[in-house]
Amino acid sequence: MKKKPRRLSLPKSGSMAVIVLAVFFLGFALPSRADSLLDAVRARLALAPVTQGEFLQTRRLAQIKKPLVSSGRFLVARGVGVIWENVAPFAQTTRLTKNEILQTRGQETIARFSADKEPVVGVVNAILFGVLSGDIEALAQRFDYSGKMTGDAWRLDFTPKDANLARLLRGLSLSGGRDIQEVEITSAAGDVTRIEFRALVHADELSGEDRKRFE
């Protein structure tokens, strides 16, 4: 007997920390312009229609000594969606499109989050695309930030401006060069999630096989 799909529980999943990150940013608005630091960082980023690669996620919980480690692959296509494929320690795939977040394990649907019922889906997509594809200016609207550049390498540290947001998130850091190579999220409780992106490949368009994955 097949299990009925249930709503996606974002904060508890642990396997998709990028989505947790995205939920923190509800209600953001794009600023009219970026300052010189954000301009300089953006100028170094490779902004491609399609980016795919591998990720290594390490989550350190304040109450647990041993870190939780997971790894897998991801694919982000501008205007199409994101596929976040957890490989270890268990296999699970999360697909984000304009109107839906879908989690599957093999052929089984284990969670579905629809924009028809939950408008947050559109916001999740917008922020996730921003983090993965380098649209970092959006973060500056809701966060104070500082940063530094050393040659082509850069780091940006964000602190919530809003008190309500600060109750959930202590801070966020992005670092990289031509790509965002690492994201670090620190919750108000002191839990730290670090996501490293590796073996990144850019393309001008999706392959036929990858396009089918969004259908």
C-alpha cells in the first residue's frame, strides 16, 4: 500500500538545508542598486544559464557532538528549476520548479509542496536560485553585511536586520571565486550548516536528458 504524500516539513528535513535557508528570507525585495562591494563580487561570478555539480553538507547541531554529513549532486537551470539529489547517507531527490517542490525516493513520492496552496514555493525558488546562481544583491535588502576580497576570492558575511528574522538565523556567509563555493548558515540556536559546492560545470542550455527530469 502506497503512502500518501505529505506536506514537506522544511526545518526538520536536514537533507535540504538550502531550502531551510530560503524560507528564512520570506518577504525580501530586490534593492535598486548594489554597492561597490556587491558589484565587485558579482563581476567575478560566472553567471551561466545552467550550473551543475556536487555538494558536501555538514550540519553541526548544538546538542549533538557528531556532525551530520550528507553528499550528492545538484542542477540549477535559470527559469526552469533546481534538482537537489542527495546520494549519501541515503538517496532522496528534491525537485523545485516554479509551482512545486517535490521530494521523491526512488519511484515513491514522499512529499509535495504546491504553490497553489502555499505561495512560499515561489519565494523558495527565487532565493534558492539566487544563492546558487549568484544573485546575491537580494540578500543585502534584509541583512547587514561585511566582506573582503583577496584577488579573485571573496567572502560575504550577512547578519539579519529584522528582529523576527534574528530569532531564527544568527548569520549567513557566502564565499567563492568565479562560483559560490561555500555557504554557511548559523541558526539562532547555534546549529551550523556548511554546504560546499564542488566539480561545478556550466552550460548554455539543458541537455535533453536533464530537461526530462523537470517534466
